[in-house]
Amino acid sequence: MNHSHVFNTIGTWITGLVNLFAGLVALGVMTEILFGTAFFGTSVVANITTLVGNVGSAGFAGIVSLLILVAMFNNTMPGGKPSKR
């Protein structure tokens, strides 16, 4: 079996899982906004607020790490190929 095929398959699975979890986060936020209570047993909005607060309190390093994560999620890292959406 070709190694590049294995890594492409693993990458496809990981991309699918990331998209699934992003959809679940969006669903959690929407249900919490619409119904006012936590739908998945935990408050998604409170967790996102805490995460953003922690990144913001880290100063410049937090901003840089956040930009790197956003670039990785959007697949726009230098030298990377843009995703086909």
C-alpha cells in the first residue's frame, strides 16, 4: 500500500471529524441562544468565552497562537495548498 494514500486517507478522516465537531459546536451555540439552556450538558457559550479570555490574557503569544490555529484551520499556512471548498 502506498504511504501517500494512507496519509491522504487519515487526513480525510481527520478533516471529517473536525468538520463534524465544528458543526456540533455551532449547533450547541444555536440551541443555547434559542432555548437559553445548555443542550449538550455543558454551556458551549461559557466554554468559548473562557477559552477566548484565556487566549486574550496570554498577551502577544496568545494572539500569535490563535492566528496560527486559524491559519491551520483555513489551510492557509505558508507553503500549504489551499483547501478545495
